[in-house]
Amino acid sequence: MKLFMYLLLLSIPHFAMSAIGDKVTTQSFVVKEVRVQLYNNDAFYYFVPQGSDWSAPNCPAAAYAYIKESQAGAEAILSVALTSKTTNTPVRFTGTCGDISGSPGYIGITDIIM
């Protein structure tokens, strides 16, 4: 029994981190907040949903969807997100769970659907 509990405790961090890097799709929400942050001579756009997080399966508590300003399509994604905010139209994102440091609180955006 002790061996079983020991193995179970060792495997929990592995299961919790298995979502990082997974392809995910969020639920549809209205964009509540748009944030622009400068970091290492580049800008990043961050989008926060109305609600506590983007409710993306396999990416628990992802409160931010983000894209680097210099990525192809970033300006178009910003435009659709701003439209969501001003018209109260829900959007959903597809992307990769996690940020550059491995935090599951972020989704790196590959596309936006309105």
C-alpha cells in the first residue's frame, strides 16, 4: 500500500504538467480585457475573457490568451478581439497550452473564431 501511495504521489506532477504544449480550443466568451505588454523588445497582446478563465480542456485555469505582436496574423487577431469587446460578441481561441516558462495559465494563440 505504501508503494502504491508513493507511486501515485510521484505521478501527480506528471499528470498536471501533461497539458503544457497541448493543442487546445477555448470555450466561447466575450473578451473583457485587452492588455499590451512590452517584453524583450517585442510586444505581446493578452486577452482576458468575461469569466474566470477561457475554460479550455487540458489547459486548466488559462486566464490569458496571448500572441506576440510580430507573429503573422497578430494584428488581425487583435482586431477581432477588440470587436468582441466592443460588440459583446463571443470568440474562442485555438492555440497551445502554456507560455514560454511553461505556465498553464496562458494559451499561445494560433487562431481566433468569432
